[in-house]
Amino acid sequence: VWTLYAFGKNYSKPNIDSSVVANLNKSSIPSFDRWAVRYDDNAAKISDYFFYGAMPYPIVLLADKAIRKDALQVYALYWEGMAVTGLLYTAGDYFVDRYRPETYDLNKPPGDRQSGNEKNSFFAGHPALVATSTFFTASIYDEYHPNSSFKWVLYGVAAAATGATVYLRHIAGKHFPSDLLVGTIVGVGSGMLVPRLHRNHPGKSHA
């Protein structure tokens, strides 16, 4: 409920006043984030493929017979993991107005730099969602088949997909490194911990 409420609020924030945009200065950004100021609309569009593609990704778990028997429980956990990520992500944007790196880039059209959405830099939602989905998938498979080497393939896919999303959102100018770091930690943490916190039979192997 909070996620739905805050999401609507976060993406309907009032536009930034033109005088505020005109006076933005990179020197006001912490030194460890300052180098991230840039703008690349194409990279932002590519990152959306990872974002939307990650949502149904756990469906691949249905290919496994043992997991398929527990499909309702498994996907209830997936919903929970996404809810945790959504709660934290929307809370970050709701309570923190941080201008995106691209807002400081003069190459971005002035009108676009004034959008209320430019206040949603903290923290990175795309990497958080991608990490939640992909690491959840790998974690669930690991729980059922701890002795299977295939789990490392799934962990590799999760790391690659999350890393690619982080990189694309960085070069797109959507988030500072600190935003990306927090988003990644939240996503990986949610995806990995939710299944482990709901173990009914610790140590039981389906392999």
C-alpha cells in the first residue's frame, strides 16, 4: 500500500524552478559523486529493458520440478521480496529530494532538467529491482539444489544483469555512485535474505 501511494507521489513531484536549475553547480556535489554528471538518453532506454525484463524472470524456476510443486509459496516469497524493495525504494525517493546527475548537465534540454522526476536520484530503483528479481531466482534454486553447480550460472546471470543495469544507469546520468550502491545493496539483500528467512526445513536438500 505504501509503495503504491509513494510511487504516485514520487513521480508527480512539482517541477523544479528554472532559476534553481540555472544555478545548479557541480561543486555542491560530494567529491566521490561529482564525476558522475552526464546525460545519455539512449543508455537510459536500454536500462529499461533490464528493468522490465527482470520482473517476470523468476518464471524460469517453473522449469524445475521440485520448485514447481511449491510454486505458490515461492512466488509469494517473490512478491514479498519485491514489496520490501518497493517499500525501501519509494521511501527513499519520498523523503529525499536529490537531483539526478543529468540535472547538472547542460547538454540535457533545459525543459527536461526542470521535471519533478529529476529529484528522484536517491536511491537507484532499476538496479534494486533487477537485483531483487535475479538474486531471488538464484537464491531459490540454491535452496532447493545446494549441491548443483548450475546455481553458479544463475548467480552469474544475476551479477551480470545487476552490474549492467548499474553501469547503464550511471552513464545515463540517472544516479550517482552512492545511489547505485545503496540500490544494489537493497536489491541483493532483499533477493537473497527473503528466501533464507522463510526456511521451513533448514538444511533439507532437494538435490
